[in-house]
Amino acid sequence: MLIFTRAIVTGGSSGIGAALVNILLRAGVEVIALSRTVADFSGHEQAENLWQIPCDITNEEQLAAAVERISEKWDYCDVLFSNAGFGISGTVVSTEKSQMIKQFDVNFFSAVSLIQKCLPLLRKAKKPRIVVTSSVAGEISIPYQSFYSASKASLNMLALALNTELASDEIKVIAVMPGDCQTGFTDNREKNPETWACYERSEARSIKKMEKDERAGYSAEFVAGRLFRYARKKRPKALYGVGLSYRLLLVAYKIFPIRLTGWVVSKMYG
Ligand SMILES: NC(=O)c1ccc[n+]([C@@H]2O[C@H](COP(=O)([O-])OP(=O)(O)OC[C@H]3O[C@@H](n4cnc5c(N)ncnc54)[C@H](OP(=O)(O)O)[C@@H]3O)[C@@H](O)[C@H]2O)c1
């Protein structure tokens, strides 16, 4: 397993990102965390190793300024955890273009921009890693969360392509796909209030089910532990599921005919 000394984490203020910050600090890693709000880590024994920079990652100027400040402090960074994200829900037919753009802006375009900006710092590390928090929904398209699914599928494609593009720099890019996890993600989901009457009942039923599953999901600490573990692997894969049940689900989704998997998904979320 690799040993890191410096890590950047986006979305470190809550949920999986906050749990990851705790794990990294406990492991003696210096951490710089970016999110719009600053969280209270003052009780942590290694709190002096954490620097939180308030930053909306969708704001190019704020992001550029944050990375500039990091570059003034650090001459290299071992690992970038691009973890910030959120979800929207609603039918495809009634989702406004502005909401689709917002979904992709936070989850995908800002992750790309962050990676671009942090690349000079990563290239100076010995075994650099980029870890993006994707989702099982990036492989298995979830009805009424199609734009969330699409944004996470885009991250998976990004990780696969970057592994080739950055091979000469020995940078490994890993997309980690958690399933349901108990965090503020569920309450922070932006639900589209507009819907066609004919889809109203199935949409409401589906969202209720996904919320129930998330609230009963893995702990943020468990998922964050996996992010840290995969990042430290000497020869990591480009894509990882999190937890045995989701890893089996992802394998089944690849093996079984698409008609069958589509039927199962529509039984679960239709
Ligand atoms: N929870 C699940 O079931 C689940 C499952 C699979 C994947 N994921 C993924 O896991 C990642 C972490 O989510 P979570 O579950 O830990 O939810 P969370 O508790 O809501 O955390 C989301 C984090 O992203 C940050 N963030 C959101 N928009 C941002 C912006 N514009 N600029 C900067 N930071 C921003 C938030 O910080 P501020 O609000 O302070 O900006 C927060 O720290 C996300 O990418 C999510 O898609 C979650």
C-alpha cells in the first residue's frame, strides 16, 4: 500500500468527504479541503494538518484562486479526491435544461476543471492518484435520476480515458462507485417540483424508495475507508464498486442480458 503525505479533497465539509478527511488526518496526511462551507474539525487530534478553503467548485474564478493558494503552499500533491457532488431527481420530460446543466456542472465539469488545475501539482508527486467519487448509478441508470446517472457515467468514462492520457506521468485515475450511503446527500437532493400528472405516482414511489434505501445504506465512514484503500493500491483498477453486495450487482449487470437487468431496475424503481 502506498503512503501519502498530502491530499486535496473536494466536498470535505460533510458526508463521505468529511469522513475521508478524518481518515486522512488520522493517517498523518496533510489535507486541503474545498467546499462552499467550512466544517468544524476542531476536535480532531490532527486538526492542525487540515486547511479548508471555502470554494464553490462551479465558480471557475474561485476554483482557480483556491488551486493557486494551494500551489503557493505545496509544491506537490499525492492524491486528489474529487468527491463533491449532489443529485437531482425528476422525470426526463419535465427537467429544465438549467437543472441538467447544474447537475453536470457540479458533478462532472467542475471535476474536470479541478483535475486540469491540479495536474501540475500531481505530476510532481511520486505515485500520484486521482480518485473521483462516482456512483453505482453511473453504471446502472436509475429512473427519475437519469441526469445524476449520466453525470456519474461521464466520470467513469473520464477515469478510463485519463488512465491512458496520463500514463506517461504515472498518474492512476480511479472512479469509485458507492451505492446507497447515509449522508446529507438524500436531503440535499433537488427534486423537480414539475411533473406530468401521468408520471406523478410512479415518480413519487420511486423517489420514496431511493430515499429509504439511502437512509439504510452504508455509513459514510465505510465508503470513505474504501476511497482511501483504493487510492493507496499500488496497481489500482480504473473502476471500483463499494461493498460486496454492490460489487456483485455491478458484475451481474454486466453478465445478464440488458432486457433482464432493465426489467429488474424497473421493478425496483419503476
Ligand atoms: N450518499 C449516497 O448515497 C451516495 C451514493 C453514491 C455516490 N455518492 C456521491 O458521494 C459524493 C459525496 O456525497 P455525500 O453522500 O457525502 O453527500 P453530502 O453529505 O451532501 O456531501 C456533498 C459534499 O459536496 C460538496 N459540494 C456540493 N456542491 C458543491 C459545490 N458547488 N462546490 C463545492 N462543494 C460542493 C458539499 O459541500 P458544501 O455544501 O459545503 O459546498 C458537501 O461537502 C457525491 O459526489 C455523491 O454524488 C453519494
